[in-house]
Amino acid sequence: QVQLVESGGALVQAGGSLRLSCAASGSTASLGTIGWYRQAPGKQRDLVATISSGGSRYYADSAKGRFTISRDNVKKMVYLQMNSLKPEDTAVYSCTARASGSDYWGQGTQVTVSS
């Protein structure tokens, strides 16, 4: 079992920045790819970015050039640095991790961007 806890969500003005954190605990020895998803009210959950255990990154088009995903394998942390935030970035952001063939999810953290 892997537990994921997100933090860092907040209310921020458009153009501002936030750094989200995802802390992993439990059976983390086999942690593989970790990703961030987001879900706005009334909308489907969308992939934002992923990072593999080796550091390969993927970004959704909406995140390219503004968001940066990183991970610290020693601290078992994954970060999402979000710059130039827009009102349409408002959503609950959740991290997910694959370990030993299973997918785990955190509870999410709210990001609200005001115009």
C-alpha cells in the first residue's frame, strides 16, 4: 500500500505561482511513474503531468511552458511548480502513483485562480 498526501493548494491571482507537493509513504520501494491530475467542477479529470522513476516527463498541452513536475526519490516527494496561472487552472489537483502494478491516489488539493 502507498499513501499519497497532497499539499500546497491555495487561492492565487491570475499570473501567480504555486508549488504543489505530493508526499508518498508506505510501500514506496517500487514507486514508478507519478502523475498529477486535475478536475474542475462539472468536468472530467484531466492529466496534467507525469514523471517516471527515471525522471522522464510528460506534460499536457495546457501545462507545457508553465508547469514543471519534479520528484525527489530520497524524500519520496513529487512537486508541481505552476507558473503564470490562469483562472482555467482552477481545479482539485490530485497526485497518483503506480507501484507494484497498482495505482494509488491522494485526496487532492484545491487550487483556485482568481481573475
